[in-house]
Amino acid sequence: MAELKLRAQSYRRERGRLIAIVVALLDGNPLHADTVVLDSADQRAAFSGAVRERLNGNGAIADDLDTRLLQLRLETASADEQASVTETESRSSQADKLIQLAVDTQLFHDPQGDCYLRVPLNDHRECWPTRARGFRRWLAGQFWLRHEKAPSADALNNALNVLDAQAQFAGPCWPVYLRVAPAEGGLYVDLGDPTWRGVRVTAHGWEVVAQPPVCFRRAAGMRSLPIPERGGHLDALRTFINLEDDDDWALLRAWLVAALRDRGPYPVLGLHGQQGTAKTTVARMLRALIDPAVPDLRSDPREVRDLAIAARNCWIVAFDNVSHVQPWLSDAICRLATGGGWATRELYSDLEEVLFDARRPVLLTGITEYLSRGRSARSRATDHLAPDPLAAPEARAGALGGIRGHPSAPLRRPPR
């Protein structure tokens, strides 16, 4: 007598219903196949009727077909439940393993409640936000190196949630700095190089340190500073900049030195002059001396939020080709230079706020007299432009060494 068997080749859950491709085999040969909602009695009956039609009168072997379809449903549902449990355990296991990969990192949070960790890489440590793309990639890469398979997105998210909680509630509270940080008796400057070195400036001079004890964060556009040269002098810059008189040069030098201090208030430097007076070139040179970044100069902000985001991601906030400073922007720049903050509603939230609190040096360029008060350094009209600072790296490094010496001089003065 011929033998009839049923087999579920594949199945899935869709809106809570168990759907499978059911194949009827007669003596091992396919007789009929169809997609069946196994939870539906009507669809099981329709499949049974189609099979009986193809048996050509040999329907006796299909007498218990309805019972076997119901049994197939139970077996498939059990297999689906077991697969779901296995998948859940696998995701949980992956998340646990990902958390263990971060056991050698230092988890902490800053006074604003943002979570960070210090990751050991080669012979140095790097400070990353726990939600940074770089840390997510590092974690996935470490998982691949250990287990030779990719972690699931759910496992990564679950692990990051736990690491956030550990940083917030079990980790210490440490301040995090951008480019310049205070130190006992001086300050640190982040060189921005791949080995995360810094420069310590004190009343006795400066030195390059392999691993500054403070936590610096790196924004996406930050670029590295050259190693300062001893014996350099700030006056080496004078030949690269077109200024009307020595008073303007004194103002510019004062701004450069102040921009490398770890605390404000900071002066606002405005460069203005006729077209072709190398305003943008000078601004790029000054920016590259202290806080090189991409983009080096920005267009003027359209709202306070743009200014706050720029201050969050760079030490020197520089805007090029400013034609008019509106009253709200003037007030915002003053708050940024002297110390102030902004608050805005967090996206997808009705009650939470995002707080921006920063104090930054500000650099502006423009053709017209856009600054109504105070004196700005002015470019002098000339037939030739100042050379690009990157074309003279030795002058840049020497000037940088000269700037390093200037902040240490005030540190030697007794407090008034």
C-alpha cells in the first residue's frame, strides 16, 4: 500500500499566526505543496481536499489526513517555540560576552550625566562616549576576534544599555575636556595625535606628556597639532599676517595666548578688511595654530542651537565672511566668550532638556564693519596674499612653541 507523509519545509510567525509550506509526499515523491496557515481549520481542510483530489480515487490512504495536519501543526509550533527560546538565549549570551569584553575599560560619567569610558589601545588609553560609533565598532570588532562571528544588533544595544548604566551609577564622576584642560599649577593641551599625547604647560615651561591624567574627548572634525619646538617665538607669525600697525599685532597676540588658557572669559577676535586682504587665510592660520579642525571655518549660524553645537564640537568657534551680526547672535557670542549656556527640548521628548554649557574663544572674519563695539585686528590691503600656514610647518611648530611659552608667563605671576 502506498505511503503518504506530510512535511513542513519552512515556517514563520506572522501576526501571531503559524504559517508553513506543507508538502505531501506519496512514496517519497512530491504530490502536492502549498502555503498553509496551520492555525486555520479552513486552510487545513482546503489542503486535505487538494491532496485527496490528486490521489485519483486512492483516497483511503488519506483518511487520517486531517489528524496528521493537526499533529504537524503541534510539532511545528513546538519547534518554533524552541527556536525562539534558543535565539533569545543566544542574544542574551552575546550581550553578556560583549559586556565582558569591556571589563578592562574604565567606565565613568561627567558632571552633566554623559557616559564615557577609557579604552586601552596598544600603549595608551582613549576616552570615548559609550554611544560613540567608534566604541560600537570596537566592541563588534573585539567580539569577532574572540568568537569569529558577528554579534546581533539587539545584543549590541543590550550591552551598551548595561554599560551606560554601569557608567552612570557605578562609575566615578570625572570632568571631560575638549582640547584644553586645567592642571595643578598649569594646564594641558591635547595634541590630537593618534597616540593621545598632550602638552603640559606650567609656570616653568612646557613638556610633552605621553598620557595626560585628564580625560580629553575628540570630536569628529578634530585634527592634530604639530609637536611644539623649543626656542620658537610668536613673532615668527608676524611676517605671515598683514596688519595695519603694531597695536593690531599686540591684540592678535593677546587673543592667541588667551585662546590657549583653560578658562575664560575669552576675547572675541574680529578680522575685517577689503576683498583680497587674506582674511580667510589668516583665520585659517590662527585656527590651525591652536585648534585645527575640519571644517576650519564655518558660515555664520542661523540660530542659537547651531552656535551651541559648534561650541560642543570645537575649541575655537570660527565663522567666515560674516556680513552682519544680528542682536541675538551678538548676545549669544558674548555668552559663549564670557560663559553661559543654552537649553533646548530633547527630540522625541516633552519634558527632557538638552543642556549646552561652554566657554570658547571666538574668531570672526568679514569685509564690512560688522562689529559695532570694541577694536578688531584689521588686515591691510595688499597685492599679495599671505601664504597658507600648512605650507610652512616649521614656522607653525616654532610659533606653537612660542605660544606655549606665553601662557606659562602669567602662571608665574603672583595672584593679585
